[in-house]
Amino acid sequence: MKKRGSALIVVIIIMTVTFLLAAFMVDTSIKSNRAASDTSDKTRAYYSAETGIYDFINYVNDDIKNNIKNNKLDISSGNTITNNYNKAGLYNDNMEAYKAGLMHDISMPQDSDYIKTYTFDVYSKGNYGAETCTIIVNVSIVYTDNKYTSYTINSRRVED
């Protein structure tokens, strides 16, 4: 009599163990997917902030180019540019947005200098989904004989 019910208990134990293993695998899969998604969003936020840096360098360079003859710039500390494209992209996701700004006034070279170096600090905050990334850089733009020569990013700091 005692052996008849033992098969049922063994089946219930095996089903319970199988259910627990399946639940563990589903939980691990969900956590892994969430971590991968957060990493992807963080990377997109970084590249969005980096785009803001390069767009702001071009913005400053255009101002220097337009005002190099009178040795005065229209850009001052606190100037910002933004990109708020939040429409559906190719894969129906939110595209990145950034805000970039000048932290301090641009150091001005002497009007008589043959090689003029303009140095400034820029911050850019990129967003993607729930993730944000801020990049702070020190940039030098060089003009030789009042013509654009090059720019250099002297230092870069990335903040979460």
C-alpha cells in the first residue's frame, strides 16, 4: 500500500524542481535583457553628448570665422545650443537629444598675432531614454593668418 503513493510524490517533486529551474532561467533572462538595454541606452547618450561637443565646436568656429577681422566674438559664457529631435527613428525609437554650452568666456588672442589660438571649455549633456551622459572638454581652435587651421581637444571628462 505504501508504494502506490510514492510515484505521485516523486512526480510532484520533479515538477516542482523543473518549475523552479524554469522560473530562475526566465528571471535571469529578464535581468540580462534589462542590463543590455541600459548599456545600449548609456552608449547612445554618450554619443549624443559627443555630437553636442562637435556641433558646439563648429558653432564657435563659425562665430570666429565671421568675426576674426574685428577680434570680437558674439558668443559669451552661458551660450548654449540644443538638439531636441524626439521623433520616431528608423527603428521606431526615441532619437537622442543634447544640450551643449560654453562654460567660460573664450580666451582671445592678440589682434596682431599671426597664429591665433582660441581656447574654451564646453559641456554637453546627452540623453537617450532614461540615461544621461555629460562630457566636459577643453578645446583650442587655431587660426593662421586669419584662416582656420585646426582644432584640438586638450582634455575630456565624462560624467554619468
